[in-house]
Amino acid sequence: MTPSETKAIVTLSLLASFVDGDKHERERAEIKRIAEGLTGDEGLHLPSVYQDVLMKRVSLASVAGELASAESKQLAYEMAVCVCDADGVQSDPERRFLEEARVALGLDAAAAAAFSGAAESMAAAPLDAGVGAIAGAAATTAIVVPPPPAAPVAGVASSVDEAELDKAILNAAIVNGALELLPETLSTMAIIPLQMKLVYRIGKAHGFELDSGHIKDFIATLGVGLTSQYLEQAGRKLLGGLLGKMGGGLLRGVGNQAVSSGMSFASTYALGHVAKRYYAGGRKLSTQTLKDAYAQVTQEGKNLQTTYLPAIQEKARTLDAGKVLAMVRGR
């Protein structure tokens, strides 16, 4: 893919991220941070791309004109769909934007609808669908669960099986690390709903019946935006040449493991353990305490990622887009 095509795909993704005017300012700030922090190819200055989108100096027509190949057009559309679905099912403005993008890119209506439908089904999947199977979807190699992160909640008596939850968190982190190695856009999008299902399971284990709105608020409190998280995950893969439907995508992904899946492993690991502390403590931890804990445990997750690299790689070899979609739907 040429640098101009990569720039066009990133631009279209950013355009998609701002279609929904209801996004919280903190999410917009995260999108800006990610656009400024991703490292692109020579000649691709992402902060300028972000400013062009923010100042409305680019249009769908101009972006589409930069995409020459059918593959790049399809990838651009798929990323835009996933951006729109990252924080839930598509809003009316997002649906209109995606249809305009499809027309501008000259894509087949039926094929585009099929992909958009698959993404929507992920975004709309019930939180309690297949939760146990997802958390237990570890690699076939023996997994040694590390001791839980420090700072347990003091003075809380619990009948919860803490060891079982620790295992579920680790397994979910391995699955999400493996998803970062797959080239398909839907695989990257699946990370967020799987993280939400993990939080749901942890909350339920501690006696809380959570809905998607509460879980989104909890994740946002930690400083993690849903749209921005997808942009960061997909952006790293795109700029590293890992995203798309190329035959060697998985093998090249495994070779670039440190660049890609380490962050998804660490963020899922941290999200799970901070959720465990929060719900064990009766949802009484302050916002700053949650943010500090998430930052600390994310670093612990990064340190553990090397240890579990073989399990992540093995899991990646057994996954494909169909299995991922079924996993999110709970089938």
C-alpha cells in the first residue's frame, strides 16, 4: 500500500470518528492523542491529518480519489464501519456517512451491507452471551496464572472464586492479544465487545447485573475511549502493514508481535483486574484511584506479555474471522 493510500484510510477513519456529534470531549481528546502518537510511514504526518479532518479541509470525495486499488477501498470502508460500531450500534448520522462513503468508493452495495451487518451484530451482541466460553478460550498450552496485582481491597469478605476470575482475566487477555495478530478488521473490532463481556462477568460474580451503558462509563472512567481504542489498535496494524486480507498477514503479525498485540493483552489484563477490585469493593473506589490502578496494572500486563507470547501466538493460529464473530455472539 502506498503512503498516500495509507493516509487516505487514516483520514477516512478519522472522518468516521467525528460523524457522531454525541461523543464526549474526553473521547475526542483521546482521538487527538492517538492521531498525534501513532508513527506513520515517511511523509505521513498524522497530526496534520487530524487537523485537516478537524478543520474540514478534506472531503469523502477527495479521500476516495486517493485510493486506487479495490483492496485499499475495501479496507478503508471496513475501518470506517468498525470505527462507527466501536462504541455501539450505528447512529443515523453514521449510517448516512457510511452509505456516502460506499458510493464514493464505488463499492458493491450487497457486499458492503454484509460487512456492515457483521459489525453491527458484534456491537449489538448481548453481554451475557457465551461469557464463560469466551473467558475460557485460552490457548491449548498449559497456562500458569500469575499472582494477582497488588493492592487488594481491604476488609472485604467474599465468596467469589478469585482464582477462577484471575484465570478468566488472563485467558481473555491472551485471546485479545491473539486477535491483534489477525489481519481482518473485524478481528480488531472484536476486542472491545470481548473486554465488555469480561467486565460483565466480573461484575456479575460480585453480585452486580451490569448493562452496556454502565460498562462503557466504567471503561471511560479509566481513561479508555472505545472509538479511540479501536483507532489505536487498527492504526498500529495499518501503519505496520499488518491490516488487510493479505495471505501472509498472520505470519507477519506474529513477527511484529511486540508492536501489535502487547497493548491489547496488557489493556485487557488491566481492565479485568481493576474491574475485580472495583466490584469487590462495592463500586466505591474514586475516579482517580481507578485511573491510577489501571495505569499500574497496565504496566504489569506489559511486563507479563513476553511470558505469554507463545500462548498468544498459538491462539492466533486457531482463530479466524468466522470464529471471532461467533465468539462475540456467544455461539
